[in-house]
Amino acid sequence: MLGVFVTFDPPRQVDVPDVPPVSPVPDAPSVEQLLVVLAERDQLIAELTERVKELEARLSKNSQNSSKPPSSDAFVKPPPRSLRRASGRKPGKQSGGQGFRLEPRPEPDEVIVHVPEACGSCGGDLGQASVVGEQTRQVFDLPPIRLAAVEHRAQRRACSCGTVTTASFPSEATAPACYGPGVAALGAYLLGRQHLPVERAAEAMADCFGAPVSTGWLASLLPSAADKLEAFLVAGRAQLAAAEVAHFDETGGRVGAKLRWIHVACTDSLTMYHLASGRGKDSMDIGGVLPDFTGIAVHDGLASYRKYDVTHALCAAHHLRELAGIAEATGQDWPTGLADLLVELHVAVQAAKVQGKSALPARKLTAYRRRYDTLVGQGQQQNPPPPRTGKRGRPALGPAGALLRRLEVYADDVLRFATDFRVPFDNNQAERDVRMVKLQQKISGGWRSRSGADAFLAVRSYLSTARKQNQGALDVLRVLFNGNAWVPAGAGA
């Protein structure tokens, strides 16, 4: 009988990891704690939502729905949109309007007679044929342009007394060979009026006028011209200070890689620019106009203008753009209604001026003011001021709130164009004048030095004023380089 042997392995040792003691389950938060957390979260969501709205509104701003200048649109140009309302007229020349074309001169500079040599039918000789009529056509063209060199010879003559006297040279003959005031005027015109960079201006002088001037000589023209403009600047500032209505504006510019501000004070017959480091009252005082101004100042509402004891008029075009932006951002009706009211009031004023009236009827003005106050009130109801947060200072009103506050506090200034027919609807006069400075920066960039910027602005003031008073730019520059600056006569309003 076979035996069966069974063996058993000893039990293996199994390593059991240490299990940390189980922490007791915390107590569930109370309802009051949950309500506090939810309230804090709701406040954070509201703040972030408002922040997103603010950023979206800032991104959507452009020159057509805010006070931003067209130069800030960069490469994202908004579609064109006019603030005018439809007039019902077709575009283009209106029926009965005066047309313009190139008219022939009654006394041409040269007459060239063209004689037919042979008959167009039989080929017979027309040399002795009688003239039975003629047709005329005038061609206006430029003659070949070249510099004219005029040599001045100052004689030396000996008197019987033994003294030798030398004749004096004219003022333009400053060296054995030099350019005259006509060439200097043209160079300054290309730089100060057409905004060409120095190198391109030198190229134009050589290609178009046969004057191969150096860039160094060209660069010296504006500073040289500005040195001769003191009489003009003094007279221009005095006339602007005495004007009944004047426009004011400012824009930024780079001078020596630093941001500076170009200020303009102007009327339809005067322009004065000056450079300053900021937009405060001290910077405005440098221009020498506002400290002595006692008339009506038209501007865009910058707070610094309020520091002058003058009558203020706010630009309605700025308000139309801001109202358009708020209507787009909020979808509310009051901005459109208020914009329509301003345009309607402007049309009424223009119609009254055409009829020779000097004011709107008092009853009509009262009705317009009542509608104005009602629309502003509607806007304030839909855009109440934000609550106090406990932080120092007044909470920001936002674009709509800030505009509504301005429309309420300065209502008389907003509507000044309707109560005083001397006041224009907008501040376009100043904006047009300051736009040329922005054009200069686009084409030629900023200025390298303060003296260069001051010289350009002085010459630009001279040329802009001359153009407004129907003076030729080259004519006034020529007399300037002859040492006699043109000075506007009388005060412009």
C-alpha cells in the first residue's frame, strides 16, 4: 500500500500599508455662510460683466461714434457714415447750379495759325485760297522751367576827394552764389504747406523746377522763416483774442520721441498754433490767446477750458458721435432721439438764417428745450449713477453717465448754437485746422526737436491765415524771405 505525503508551505508575510486615521467629516456650511459666498460670487460676476462691457465698448469706439480722431482708426477703418440727414436731393451737381470748366482766355500768350495745305476732297493746292473761317482751341501748359541766374555787380567808384565808395548789394544777394527768395519760398511751401519730408522736397525741387538744392539748406528754411514772423504772430494773437467767436482744439504729437500737445486757436480768417507739454491751463496760456480772450469759446468740452472766464459753446458734432456710440452699445432709444433733436434744431437755425432772422422764436426755443430736458431725463433714468462702494472718490459714471451729466450741467453751452446765431453748430473749424498737423505727422513723422516743431507751427500759422484771407502762399512766403512778413489787417471773427 502506497502512502501519500502532503506538504504545506508556511504562510507568506503580507505587508499592509499604514492607513492614516480617518478625519472626522466637517460640519456642512450653514445657510447664512452659503448666502454670503453666493453674494460675493454674484458681485464678482457683476463686476466682471461690467468690465467686459467696458472693454467691448472701448474696442468698438472709432472716429464715427466717439470723440476719437480719425488718425486713431489705424488700419481698421469704419464704414463711412455721415451725421447729416437725408435732404431728398440727388447726388452730384444740382439742377440750375453754376458749373465750372476751363475757360479760354480772351488774350492768349501765343497764337499759332495752322493752314491746310491741300483740299480734303480733290487734293488741290490751298496756298492762295481765301479764308472763310477758323476754329480755335487753347492749350494751357507749363513752359520749361529753369533757374534764372541774375548777377549783381556792385561798382566801386573813386571820388575826387580820394574816397572809394562801393554800391550796396540787394538783400537777397547774401553770398557770391546763393538762392533767391523765390526758391526759398518754394522750398518752405513744399515743407510747410505740402508736408513733404526734406529729401522728397529736395527731389521735387530738382525734378520739377531745375533747382538742385541740398537737404541741409532746405532744412534751414522753416527756422529761418519763423525768425521773421514775430510781427505776424503778435498781430494774429491780438486779433484772435479780440474775436467775438473763436475755436479751440488740441492734438498729440511726438517731439524728440516724447508726447507733446499741439494747440490751435482759430476763426475762419485766423489760425494760431503753439506747442505745449500738456493740455492744462498752463499749457493753453502759452498760446497767448485764451488769457486775453473775452468772446465765445467753441471747444469739445475739455475741463481745462472751464478755467477761463469766457462764454462757452460745446461742439454738437462731438455729441452726435457720442450719442451714436451709446445707441450702438446700449440699444436705448434716448440717444437717437436726442441726436435727431439736435439735427432738427440745427436745420431750424439754418432756415432762420437764410430768411435773414437773427434768432428763433422764444416759444419755439422753449419747446425744443423741453424736449431736450425730457430726453436727458429718460437717459438718466435708464442709466442711474453706480452705487457707492466705500472706496474714495466718486464712482465712474461710464460713457453714458458722463455724457448725460455734461448734457444736463452744461445744457446752455450745448444749445448755444440755437440761442446765439454767431455760434456755429460744431467745432469743425478747429478740427480742420488741427487735422493738417496730423497730416504732417503721417507724412513726415514727428519732430526731432522743440525748436523744429515751433518753427513748423509758426510757418503753418502764417500759411493757414494767409490762405483764409485769399493770399497766395508763395506770395506771402516770398515777401517773408525778402524781410517783410505779411500781417493780416483787422480782427477776424
